[in-house]
Amino acid sequence: MKYIVVICLFFASFSCKVKSEKQSVANKSALVSKFVYQSQKDPIISVHRGGKSIENYPENCLETLEYINDSISAIYEIDVAKTKDNILVLMHDNSLDRTSTGQGDITKYTYQELQQFNLKDDFGNETKFKIPLFKDVLIWAKTNQVILTIDIKKSVSVKQVVALIEETRAEDVSIIITYDMKQASAAYKASPNLLLSVSARNDEELDWLLHSEIPTENMIAFTGTRLSSEPFYKKLHDLGFTCILGTLGNLDKQAQAKGDDLYQHWVDLGVDVIATDRPFAVAASLNIKK
């Protein structure tokens, strides 16, 4: 009788484990399968800071996301910061000075206090737009099926970001950005169902990723802001990774000076996602339309 009970308990435990694993797979973000590398797939534009250098449209602004999204197909990199009263908002800098009419550290203001300020564009022009709630941006993205890549500032807990993603049921439009193995592991533990952007700029970083607890299907590879070799992109593709190149900065300037056909050249080398400050130029060069 004793042995029968033990056997029953074993099978019950095994059954629960299988059920749990099936539920885990079922709960994976749709982006996990969407971003597995596929040859001949159309390139994707990732809009840095939700849109930069656009007159009268500030970075990390909901109205800017709406404006760009009306014209081209893209995903949007945004920055999440925290207010004095623990509210998550969009803001890149610790200070309000550059991108708004406010002054000082954002953590010194409550969300309501921030509403007295207006956002400024990259040229210093004041707009009527306000610092947006991260929650409102998640809801907009989910409603419009727009993918966000979420850069979490140091003052913000990844668990708080994940909690809000889950609260708004925005898992299928949310990618968490990480920059090293410590951040990637913390993000994976916070939510093993989300897709993570991970740093894979060289063989050493790739080796760390491959020997981590994170399944490769949960990762999209950010290869940095410098062009990698064609064999390295192929290696990542063979492992199932989709590759992001950050053209923001020097590579965007290079394309602007030498010709936007460089974006197609980089795609031909193996780049799948171009993270750029020039989304309209990239869209025109690669013939990416809404």
C-alpha cells in the first residue's frame, strides 16, 4: 500500500509538472515566436526614444508615437523613469531640463506636479504635449498592436515594469531591454514569458547568453551601435536570433552623408532590425510602408 501511494504521488507530481510546463509555454508572449529568425523576412525599423529630431514632436511622447505610426510600420524604443510618488512615466534623462520646460531631477516631482510642464522637441521648441504615463503608452500600444522595446532606467525596478505590463495585458507588444547578463537574468526571473533584448556584440557576450538559464527563444540580439561582420550575423541567425543594429548616432550620420542606400547594405549583411534616429529616411530607403 505504501509503495502504491508513493507511485501515485510521483505520477501526480509529474502530471502537475507537465501541466505547469504546458501552461508556461501557452503563456509566452506572442513576440517570442514572432521574433525567431526567419530568412527572407522584411526588415524592421525600431524608432529610438520613440522619435527624435522631429520638429514639434518630442522624444518619449505618446503624440510622437502616434504621429510616426500614422505614416510607417515600426516598433518603438521608449525609456521608463519613475516619479517621486512611484509613478512610471516616459523620460530618458534623469533631469527634466533638456526635454521639458521643467528643471531638476524627475524623482523630485510627483506625477501631478510634472503636469505643469510641457515637453520640448530636440530643437528646444516648447510643445503642448505632456510627460506621458507608461501605462497609457502600454494601453495605446496594445490597442493599436504596436510593439514597444522598453528601456528601464536605473531608478526603476524591472518587477514594477513587468507588473504594469501584466496589469494592462500588454505582454504581446512588450520587449524588455537589457544590457548585460545580470540585467537579463533579473528580467527573465521577473517574467519568463516576455521577449528580452539582450546584448550580443561579440562572441564573449554570445557565449554568456548561450550558457545562461534564458532560453534562446526568449532573446533578440542587440549587436551594438557598430557594424558586426557578416559571419557573426550568420552565426546568430543559425542559432535562431533576430539581430538588431543600433544605427542611431554614427551610422545614421554616415548614411545621411554617404547615401541612405547604406541601410539596405546593412540589411544584406544580416541586420534584421534597424534602431534609428531617422525612421522616415530608413522607411523610404527600405520601402517600408504602413
